[in-house]
Amino acid sequence: MNSSVPCLQLNEAKTYLSRRLFSQGQMTSYMCQEFTAARVSVYTFLPYSPAGSQLVRVASWIPQRGLLFTKLQLFPEKFLNFQGATIPVSVLPFPPFWVEEDQQAADGTTVRSYSGTDGEMFLSLARALNFTFRVLPANNWIEVMRFVEVRISLVSPVFYFVMAENFERHDMTWAYEYIFPVFSMRKPGLSPRWQSLYYPLTGLVWAAVLTLLLCVPAVLIMGATIPVSVLPFPPFWVEEDQQAADGTTVRSYSGTDGEMFLSLARALNFTFRVLPANNWIEVSH
């Protein structure tokens, strides 16, 4: 971006353009005309520096001496050190990726701590790049994404599904986590060939499998109600209370895992009852 301005208006132009270039990382040059002399100055905007956000000169040109550089680089790295700044972020609790917990400090104040896979990663990033963050209050995920879109929030540090329509509103990092439902078991070692019929599972495991094969079909045929433990985890497991015709409240289940489990219940002729749980630790227990 180039601009030719009188020398007396140079400070006003710098102030105006520094506001426009905030968070964009652009470079601009000014041509100052004074009498018959001409001088071109090249400025870059540093959003995070020891002196705060500022517009600094990185080079200048005059006819008598040509191009002159300052001690700063022409294209400096602007986001390797945030200089202890506090950046705004937008996110909602989304376990197990982003978990928020209020704890009581020694002086009696309430301190909010962050954990989860994305929470731990973002805390590590904050320590490495020397910044702190402030979570903006939001009522839903639409507000969270809108804050990033209008640049009220610098980033939303939580796992998102990469969809094409999201790129029209904001940028996204590379997908770093893939979750697949799989079965896991101990890696088998070398054993006699005749043991390959039941190895690597132990006799107790085979006895449990045989018991399940005999008992579970009989229970399911009778249309039993089985207890399950789960918490709302959209878009995989979604719970919604609806009003029935007789005035009672009926809870419905949807989402990818919810629909799959409902199909399984219909196929095997059983119903289920969701046990109350406060967190995912109780669900696992």
C-alpha cells in the first residue's frame, strides 16, 4: 500500500493506517514530499511488541543515499512472541476436548482452569508463545463462530469438523486429530500352532464370551430394559426433551451414535435407560 502525503500529515496517516492494518500483518509505504526533496518510508505493523501494538519503520529511500534499512527485518515474524499479551478467544465447554472447571484459590477467589485435549494443547501453546487468553462469554456455538468471523475473537481453540462452508467465513488449521471406534487387544506373540485356536485371549475371556452368547440373546428376546451410561456429546449423542400428547415429558435421542443405538435396540428388541451421571469419569466407572 503506497500513499503520497505532505510531511505535516504523516503522523495522522500513520495513525489511520495502523488501525486498518491491525491483525492483518500488512506493510505500507509513505512518500513524503517536502520542497524539492522526496523521501519514501516503509512501515510495518507489529500487533505484539514489547511496546505494544505499533507501526514501525523498517526501511526508507532518499535520492541521495538510496534504500536504507533499519535494525528491524523487512518482513519480521510477528507471532513468535506475543510479549505476554492477553488475547480474546471464543469457546464453549466441549468434553473431552475442552473442559472448564472452577476451583477455589487460597485467597478465597474462584479461579477457572482449563483441561481436555484441546485445552492442554492451547495452554502449552500459550506458554511457548508467551501469551495469556480470555474466554469471551457466548450463549451457543453460533456466537462462538461469529466472534471469530468478525474478529472479536482471535481464535476458537477447540476441535471442529472441517466443512467447506466454514472456509467462507473464517480460516481453519490443519486437522490434527482423528478418532475411529476400534477394538483393541494385546499383541499376540509366538505360540504353538495348536494354541492359535484360542490365543491370545485367556480362558476367562472365552468363558465370559460364551456366557454372553448364551444369556444376552435370551434377555433381548424378552424385550429387556438395559442400563447405559452416556452424557450429551453433540453431534454424536444428542438428548432433547419433548412434550407428549398426554402432557408428559419424553426424552428423545438423536445424533450419529444415538441413531445407530436406536436402530440396534429395534433390531434386537430391547429398550434402554440412561443412568444419571455428572461427568465422564462417572460414565466410565
